[in-house]
Amino acid sequence: MTEDFENQKVDADRLYRGWIEVEADGQTIDDLYDDKMLSLERLESLLSATAPDGSTFQREVEPNQFIVLHDAADESHTGLARRPGDTLHVVPVTGPRKPVSGIIARNLQQTMALDLLLDDQVKFVTLLGSAGTGKTLVALAAGMTKTFSEERYEKLLCARPIMPMGRDIGYLPGDKDEKLTAWMQPIFDNLTYLLSTRGAPNQAPESHSSEQRINKLVADGTLVLEPLTYIRGRSIPHQFMLVDEAQNLTPHEVKTIASRVGEGTKLVLTGDIGQIDNPYLDQSSNGLSYAVEKMKGLPIVGHVTLQRSERSELASLAAERL
């Protein structure tokens, strides 16, 4: 058993983050946007890096990995590109032209995350980041756009592991749905924001409150909120499936969830490996870190580590210092 546990550990300090930064000349950045692509061959000379021991090595560009290009002569001149699937080139990433469910990306990593979330060719997306980086919000916004606006998926399925922080408060009253409301409150908070007029200023002003809208979506069956407890044995086709707080899952549980995914479903895992409530897991052994490391390099898989907290100045300082 101990050997199995050690085999499923990954190096949390060197976890794949989904993007690399390179220094390039201005012409290379201009060509990326003028030609709408750059060959990997042309980027080869930019990808050499120096290891801590002084030796040089060549970095690889994984499928769906992003490259941030900095102009050595002009720091305000930058470019962002992604290698789509297993192609031999990178294409420029400009981000969505209009707000996604009322929100726009506030930083570079959120732009990367939305690019993967809105790409139907990428079937499995993992988003990792500390509190307030916007993981759940951008994933829900993309899921709502794809399911409710574009009707690309039949349902938006949101799930979370049932794992309390600190001491448990004991049994919750009510039926399954009423019990679930307490666990799903973070999802409700984000949905309320996205469905409020502040979250989506371009929405038609309806007489319903955001809570009534959520209830209507749940009643229609297009929005499904579920605990992961009942997922075994199910097949989930044509859905945008978001699993929040995935750092509290074991590698085996992540495998169980991913193997439930049916035809036409997109799976998104979000979480913060710095806030693990499961006493049997750590930054190296949790299912989210394991999935990030083991699934990288596949043409239908993408990952982004978000770094900047956008929740508030206090949340940003707390995430950094505490």
C-alpha cells in the first residue's frame, strides 16, 4: 500500500504550469500576429534555458501549452501564443472579443484559461491557483456561455467533494437538495455574481432575481449541482462538467470521475493545492496535482496555473503572506 501511495506522488515544486516565458526579438512577435502562426522550428532558438547548475537545456512546447513572448528591446511589446493540440506551430491568443457571461479576463493567466475553456477541441482542462485567482469564476462563466448561450452542451454539471474545512458541524437537516445547498454555496455565490446585472451588464433586464434564475435553470435541468458521492457507475455525455476543489480528491477519485465522461463532454478540474482539507492528502499526492502531471502533453488536454489574486487587495496579501 505504501508503494502504491508513493507511486502516485508528483513533485509539487516542479509542477507543470501550462505556460513558459521566452525573450524574443520584436520581428518574431510581429510575425506571430501578421502570419497568425509561428512554426516550432522558428521558436527553437528561443527555448534554450539555463539550469541552476549552469548547464543549458532545451525546453519543449507541450500540446496546448502557452508561450509568453517578451521583446528584449521594448518591455511593453509582448505576445501570447498557444500550440493547438499536437500541431507543429503556435497560434496567437487574443482572448475573447466580448465579455464571457459578463466577465473579461483581468490578467494573462485568466486569458489563457478562457482560451482553453472556450476551445471545444480541448476536452480536459485543469486550473490551479491560490484563493481569489478566479479559477471557479472563469470556469463557470465559460460553462454558462457554452451551455446556455451557444448550446454546445446539454447541461452544465457542477460538482464538489464533500469535505469540510476544520471541524465538521454534524448532520445537516433536510433532503438531499437542501443538504447540498450548504456544500454548493461557493458555486451559488459565483453563479449569483454571473447572473446578476453587475456580472452580466449586457443581459436583458428581467424581473427575476439571480436566485430565481438559478432555480429556473436547475428546474429546467440545464444546470445540475451534485456531490461527487453518487458519480460512480454513471455515464455523462454532452455536458460541461466542472469539478471544484479537486485538490481534496485522491488520484483514484480523479480517475473515477474522468472515466465517467461520455461522448461530447468537457471536464474541468479547479483547485488550490495550498488549501487541502483532506487529512490524507498533501500537495504532492492529491488528485489535482496528479492529473496535471500525468495528463500533460496530450492533444485534448490543457492546463493553466493562475498566479495573481483578483478577489481583493486583502485576499491577495493573505494568499501571499499567510
